[in-house]
Amino acid sequence: MAATATLPSTARRKPVRWGNPVTYVLALAVAAVSIAPVIYVILGGFRTTGQIAADPAGLPRPWVWSTYGSVVGQTVFWRDLLNSTLIAGGTTVGVLVLGVCAAFVLARYKFRGREGMYTYFTLGLLFPAAAGILPLYLLLSDIHLTDGYLAYLGVIIPQVAFQLPITIVILRPFFAAFPMELEDAASIDGTDRLGFFWRILLPLSRPAIVTIAVLAFVASWNAFLLPLLVLQNDSLQTVPLGVLNFSTEHSQDTAGILAFTSLSMMPALLFFSFAERQIVGGLQGAVKG
């Protein structure tokens, strides 16, 4: 019989260090505060208005599926969902294209005024979008971006502008962290700067790019004030405006409002959940850079 091999002491599995219990308690408390309202809204859609009035904090007994079915069967819901998808998708594409190009120039090119330009973008984080919403609306009206289907652009373009500061703040240190030796090696192989950007930098920066894409999509999906002012036609309204109109028209149907709300936030939640690991990697790279 072969002798049983014994692992050296250095190769044995080290005991897990759980750290400070207070950290876990605080993390669980924050998670509970964040997740509890979402769970309440989702479960509320499986109840009737009478059940909610009798026991607001109770569980569905029995489970009622017709409330969600009635919401899904409405044409208005799918219309609002399509409008939000078009606007959020257009915003995300605009943020990716402009943000990636601007961050690449600010990170890999040296020119006079580069740091001042980066500071200018950084100051955009301090500007509250709500403070400039009225003059922005007047400007959009003057250039006729509130008329008909051009109102889509009236929402997408300002949202792209509002998302550019955080995009550049995340991407610039991520791009700058790549060593110049990597770019020099690519140039020796015959790759110019544009080829280095397209073939090497972008694939290696996927976590950061996914991060800004998710942030832009979720922010656009949840936007309320700008679409409220610009999208004056009901056929162009987004999901948050649809929730407002539905709750106004069906003020007595609490279960229906909860079902409409939970279905409205599902796309953003799923998008965020699928890209969670990439988001963590992208933010870590931005901090390290």
C-alpha cells in the first residue's frame, strides 16, 4: 500500500478570521434598512387591498396573482417600459462613448490645462441637477427638444451631461493605472494609440466600463424631475411617471400600486444584480488608481 502523504504545516488551511462582530451587525442593519422596503413592495403586490388594510405588515395569505396579472395586461405599462428602456439605453450609450473618450485623453495624454479640465469635470459632482432644471427646461424649449419624439433627446442629452463627471472620476484613474511600458510594448508591435485604446485598454477596463454603464442606466431609469418637465406627452412618459399616474388614477388600489411599482423597478434591480461583481472591481480600480 502506498504511504499516505501528509501536507506540510504551511500548506494546511488557515483558520478563518471573522473580524469584528460589530462590523457584521452594522452591515446587516444597513442591508435590512435597504432591502426591507423592496421586499415589502414586492410582497404587497401578491396581496389584496383588503389584506393590506387589515394587516399592513403581514404576509400574503393566500397569495394573489391577479394583481400582477392585471398590471402586466395593461398596454400603458409596456409603453412606459419601452420609453424608459429607450431613454436609459440612449443615456448609457452616450455616457460610455463620451466618458470613455474624455477619460482616455485626460489619463494618457499630457497637455497644458489637463489637470484644470479634470478639476472642471470633478466640480460637476458638486452641482445639484435639480438646481438647474428650470433654466435647462427653458433652453430645451427654445431649441424645440420638448416637441414630439425630440423630447427623448431632451431627456437623454442632459442626463448624459449630468453623468459625465462621475464617469470621468471613475475611469480616469483606472486608465492612468496602466503602465506606460504596456503602451510602449504595443507601439513596438506596430499598434498606434488608437489601437492600444481599442484592443488593449478597453478589454482590460471592462469592470470600470460596466460600473459606469450600470450607474448611468439606473440613474436614468429612476430619473423623475427632468422627464416630468420635458415629456409632456403621456405617450412618451417613463416608468416613474407611469407609477405617479397609476397611483393617482387608482388611489384606492393599494395592492395594484405596489405591484406596478415593483414591476417598474425590476429591470434596474436585475441589471444591477447581474453586474454586481464587475461594479465592485471597477470601483476598487478607481480607488487604487
